[in-house]
Amino acid sequence: MSMEIRQIEDAHYVKSYARKPISIVRGSGVLVYDAEGREYVDCSGGYGTCIVGHAHPRVAQAISTQSKRLISCHGSTFNDARAELLSKLLEITPKGLNRFFLSNSGAEAVECAIKLARKATGRRKIVAIRGGYHGKTYGALSATWDSKYRKNFEPLVPEFQHIPFGNAEAAKEMIAADTAAVLFEPIQGESGVRVPERDWLPLLQDLAQESGALLISDEIQSGFGRTGKMFACQHWEVTPDIICMGKGIASGLPIGITASIDELAETLAVGEHTTTFGGNPVVCAAASATIEVLLEEGLVENAACVGGYMKAQLLSLQKEFSIIREVRGLGLMLGAELRFDVHAIIQAALEKGVLMLDAGRNVLRFLPPLCIRESEVDEVTQVLRYTLEKEELARLPS
Ligand SMILES: Cc1ncc(COP(=O)(O)O)c(C=O)c1O
């Protein structure tokens, strides 16, 4: 069965995804199952989209109920499922961010933020951060740093500049009276789970305020409780003008959200920024159910608590294995930087029933569902210990 699935996808799906040799057909909580019924602990959390656990019954029920009532409803008419989601979003987003654009992906949430910033300020320059990842559509790609994503698609959108992560001098120089927005990930995910020093984000906030630029926090990976607070920028007590969200809000259904302060969003004229599927009622119902589960099951607190436990386990592995250079992250957005390419480890862990992500060549990344328990973390730790031992042995001089 797995082979059949792979053969069809290999023959007919785009080849732009780095594939793992596994066909996932079912999921429940932290676990996923392949076509042969083999179980895996999903530390990739469906690439961070699965925050309340796979196929959560409350979310499945909400999707089922809504799909029997109304599946399609364009933003040009009002809709109850959309209104319910907006009310729920208001409860969890930082005060003042009370106007939302609903779209279909993280990259689209970023596109909207960039357009809002340019329209509202009348300025063009977007200052982003080296190492940042914001998606692969043209505006978002222009803010994304890594040249491997950019180089074959130039020219990109003009007037994007990148400052080195954590470099205060460069930030002071670059964020100026011509800057429309400063766009950052509070914790850089794709480039290796990089957590900034205490002063970095407050500095970006101060510089943006002084120069009249807008502050945009891309919380597509770090938001919705993943780091142990609802939004990662809250760890630094930074309040952005715009927050971009995506990934797990609708438990895996496609969604992007751009939350902004009212005065900014009001600058958009009718028709200037819309999308056919944005605010789709089924997706909205899934997102409302996801937020309810997140709050009722205390998953933000669980991310802080079990995330702390998982980080401690990774740090203890670091003591055992010198091939781990550094362990970093907050809550359940964790990374372990190794001294070599991690792909053999990811493959070996997969064979032992644990699904993990990379972040660049050297970093193992963990974005498990926020409902993961300590006992499941223990299983992951055991598998990691086994794979690291194997790798260390393989690297001993013969
Ligand atoms: C921080 C961040 N921004 C933007 C994106 C792009 O989101 P999408 O892949 O849904 O377009 C991602 C995706 O990984 C991300 O991690």
C-alpha cells in the first residue's frame, strides 16, 4: 500500500518537497500511522500545523457539522462561522489588534502585512532579519533570507533589506524615516530555532516606534501557544502593530491570519486586498474549535511545562553526546544543533517510530502537538539516544 502511494506521488506530484519514506494515512493525538498501520510519535506536528493533536474529535465534529450546513461563503457576505472565529480571535490576540484579514496560508498572511505596511505608511522599505523565513510567494520570499529559496526567482520585490540577527548597530542604522515596517520572527524557526537575546526584540520595537515604522511579528510557527505563551513576542513584552499567523490555527486546514490595529487595516480600500477562500466557513469552524480546545485543555500551559521537560531531556542528552553542540528553544519549539548533518539521524529515528524535522543542515527541530505528554517525550528521548549512539559509533575512527 505504502509503495503504491509513493509510486503515484513520485510519478505525478511536484518534486519540490524533500520527502521522507513514509506514507501517513491516519493520526490521533501525538501519533500518526502509515499505510501498513505502523505507529509514529509525530515530533514534526505536521510541520507545526497540528497544535491540538491529530484529528481532534472536537475539531472533526466542528468540520463535519459546518460542512453539512454551508461550505462556501465569500467575504462579500456575512457569515456566522466567520463572526464566531473573529470573536474568539479577539479574546486571544494582544489588546489593540482587533482587525483581521483571513487568508489561506502563512505566506498570504505575510503578503497582507507587507501591503498594509506600505499602504498605511506611504513608505516602501521593509526591514527583515537575516535567517528569517516568511514563505515563498513573491512578497514573503523577498523578506525570506536564505538565497537557496531566492536565487532562481529574481528579481524579487524591491526595497527589502536584511539586518544581521541580533546586531543592534545595523538595526539602528537601517531602521529609519523611510522604513515602512520591521518584519521578524520572534524565534527563527526554519533557520535553526534561534532565540534572540533579551534586548533584541524590544530594541526593534523602540527603533520602529522612533522612526514611525510598523512592527510586524511573524508568529506563523511560534504562535498559538507553541512557545508556552499565546504569542512568542509576549516573552519579550513586545506588542507589534501586526501579527501574522498560520499553520495550526485550523488544526491543519489551510489558513492565514493577519491581525492588525484598526487604523492600519482601515487604510485598505474596498477591493484592494481580498481572496476568494479567505474566511471560508468550514475553516473558520475548525479554527474556532481549535481555539476552544487550546484554551479548555490548557495546552499553552502544557507547552510551557512539557516543553521545559523536553528541553531538559535534550540537555541531558547533550551531556552524554558531544556531537550535540547546543540545545535551544522555548516551550515546544525546540532545536538541537549537532556537529554534523542531521539527516541520517532523522532517517534512523523514523525507522524507530519517531518523526522529526530538520532546520537547515545541522539542526534537529521539534514541533510536536501541544498535547504531548512527558511519557511520550521519554519515548522520543530513548529513540534519540539510540540514534545518537549509533551515529557516534559510526563516526569513531576505525
Ligand atoms: C515563520 C514562518 N512564516 C511564514 C511561513 C510560510 O507559511 P506557509 O508555508 O503556510 O505559506 C512559515 C512556514 O513554515 C513560517 O514558519
